[in-house]
Amino acid sequence: MNDNYQNLDATQRTVRPQQQVLQREAIPDEIPAYTPMNMARQQQQQQQAGGVACPYCGAVNEPEALFCAECGQPISKTKCPHCGAEIDPDADFCEVCHHYIRKDVCSYCGAHLSGNVAYCPECGSPQGGVVCPTCNTLNDFAFCKKCGTALTEEARMLVKQLQKNPDYQELMEIVKDYSQLENALPYTSERDVAREKKNMELRERVLSLLAKDEGVVEPVIPKIESKRMTSEQLEEQKAVKIKMLSSILEKLAVPPMPSPVKARNFAMASKPVGVRLAWVCNFKHAMHSSPCGCAKPQLGGKWVILGKNSNEEIKDDK
């Protein structure tokens, strides 16, 4: 009886070769351990598969992300509503068609706009543009992009505040001196020097005769020093003034700030009158005639003095 039970047990334990193959294929060699680390890695791989890599830091972002979650830089482009050109999503101005493109932000004061409003509820500026009373240029900003005239009350107040700045006051004094040098007439030859000397002698003689006619026996005629100089001396003095101007313009450079409108207004308010300047932005390091032609003035920039034959370098805003 025991032998029969043993034979029956052996029969039940008998497995056919085909079944062994099936069982071997059904059971994996290694069962993966579904730990939280593996699950997180799997989710990251899935995210990377459909995400967008940041061109600045390489971080992977969601496919619909406009800005990098890691460094904050724009990772995708949007289109200008006027001309269709590709622009950064945080730009408020199209450098291709020269239009202000933000409908939710006042271009004059930076206030938030809701709906289709004709005038800004904060500064009262018309959203269709302001004509400059000085040069008749139509402007979308608080300062005229052509002549620099302040067009809003806030812009005029900003100019008055900057005029109290010691650096700005020094800047205007140097600009005045530089403008005089620009308008000075240098000696072109030895004949000019001799003619200038004769004119000074003639002046003293005429004033002396007039004084004697009035009863002055020995008139004292004050001498006037001629400010004329040679072309070489004139260029040397202008170079010194340009160096001084550049140093102060560095101090008045516009730092990065959140609002492009505020940055643009500050830059225009600090622009000195009487010297040829260009605006170099930190966005593309391009040279504009003013920050009114820059798409992202909030990144900062500075005014630079234009040298000779430099107009071709200006990325002018029409």
C-alpha cells in the first residue's frame, strides 16, 4: 500500500518537458523592485521624453512651458500679433515691425490694463499713441523716441528727479563744454593765427579811442583770451570730454528691473541733450537710437557716445 502511494505521488509530481518550457518563459529571471526611487526615475524619463530642454541651462521643462522652471529664461518663442515675427514671450516690443505688442500693460506708465480701454486708468495716456509737440512724431511711450521730449506728467517728474542727481548735474556740465568744443572753429593755417592776433589788436585800439573820446586819458582795455585752437588741440580736448562723459554714463547705466516700461522711462529721462548718443541694450548688445527700439529694456543697458561714421551700427527704430 505504501508503494502505491509513493507511485501516485511521483506521478503527480511528474512534469512534461513542454510544461517546463512554458513555465520557464512565464516566470521572469528577475522581478523588478518597484521602489519609490525607481518610480521617480521612470516618471522623470517619461517627462524628459515629452519635455522641452532649456537652451540656457539644459533643464527639462513641460512641453507647454514658456519659461524655464530652473533659471527663468524663455525657452520658447511667440509671434508678433502685427507681423508674425518670432519674439521672446517676455518682450513688449517687436523689433521687426516696431510695434508695442502688450495690450494688458500701459506702455507709458506700466499699469495693468483690463479689456479694450482707450485711455490708461492710471496715467490717462491714450493707447493709440501720443504725438510729440516738439517734432510731431507719433509715440507709444512716455518719451519721444526721436527728440526725447517727456510726453507724460510722470515722465516730466522723473526728469526733475534725475536733475537733482549729482552725477546727472556733472554730466550736463560736461555736455555743455563738449557742445562748445563741437561748435568751435579751429585754426586751419598760420594765416588764421595771424588774422586772429590782428583782430584782437584792432579791438583794443577801437575801445581805447572810444574811451578817450569820453574823456578817459589812459583807458585800460581788458584783454580777452582767444579760445581758438588748432584742430589737433581741439580733438585732444574733445577726447578728454568724451572720456569723462563715458565714465558718468556708466554710473547712470540702467540696471535690470522687473518692468520694461519703467526701465525704458528711466533710460530716456537720463539721456543728456546736446551730444550724439546711442543705446546699447543688454538683451542682444545691439545699438539702438533709443531704448524705445529695444524689445527687452528690462535687462538693462546704457548710453554710449557715438563716434564718427557709426550710424550704420545703429539698429534704428522707425
